[in-house]
Amino acid sequence: MNKLVKVLAASALVATALVGCGKKDEPTGGNTAAKYAKVGLGIVSNINDEGQVNSTMAAIGLDADGKIQYIDIDVAQSTPGGDEKSALTKTKKERGTDYGMKETSAKAGKIKDGGEWDEQAKAFEEFCKGKTLDEVAKVETEDYHGGKAPKTGTDLASKCTITIDAFLEAIAEAGTALQ
């Protein structure tokens, strides 16, 4: 019992020290939640006809005016029945250039030299910063490969042509979590 109390006390001390760690120029000591008036997380999962599960995650941080100051979007994919070698253990963003979308994107001709998935997701995140949840929800889209992509001719479509329906759903879910 005495050993357990010592271990718990030591763990609490380490956790307290880590919470206070951060960059010196960050007034909150690196604590993301303290930087924003509200923070939320939304996760939306969809299964396609082949049994692939896509779980889209959106983490957002809003300022006191309700504008997005922080946003991180990513997608985890899994395909049931695949062998161990083909099993995906990284998210789309973590895969970076290994995702292999740039060449296909270049052939579509909407983004000069094409855009990898993580680059296009980053462009969408930058688009969202400074906007309210309602403004993001009203982004102009058009049908694209069974989903909604940014409308051709818009500033967003010049950098992001991937479907964003799940992004918008996850952001809405994160916003709902704030209320």
C-alpha cells in the first residue's frame, strides 16, 4: 500500500511538471486548451462498398469571438480482411507523400503540379482559420466522385480538390461538442 502511494505521488509530480512544459513564448506553457476559449473534437466514420472504414477527425480551437484559430484534420483508414503487410497503421496525414495522390491530382489539372493528400488537407485547414463554424459549413462545394469538393474556381479549389464532406461533418461534430 505504501509503495502504491509513493508511485501515485511520483506519477502526479511528473504529470504536473509535464503540463507546465512548453515554449517560453507561449503564455499557457504549451497547454493547448488554455489558449482557446473553446476546444472540440469531432470524429465521423464511414464505410464504403468495399468495407474500408474511414474515420475523419477534426480538432478545433475557437477564440472568444467563435472563430477558428486552431484546426487539425486527419483520416484513419482500415480495410477488413487485408493481410498484415497491407494493413495501414498511419493516418493519411502521417503517410505524407507515401499516400500517393500527387500524380493523380496533377493529371486532374486543377492544382498546378498536383497536390498530395496532406497538402490539400493543410490548405483546407488554412482556409478555415479565422472563420466561424457557420462560415466553414457554408463553403461552396460541387459533386466530385460521389462526394463534395470545393467548388471549381474558388480560392480553396486552387489548393484543395479532395472531397471534404467528412471534414465538414467532423468540424460540425466538434462544434456540437462545444455546446
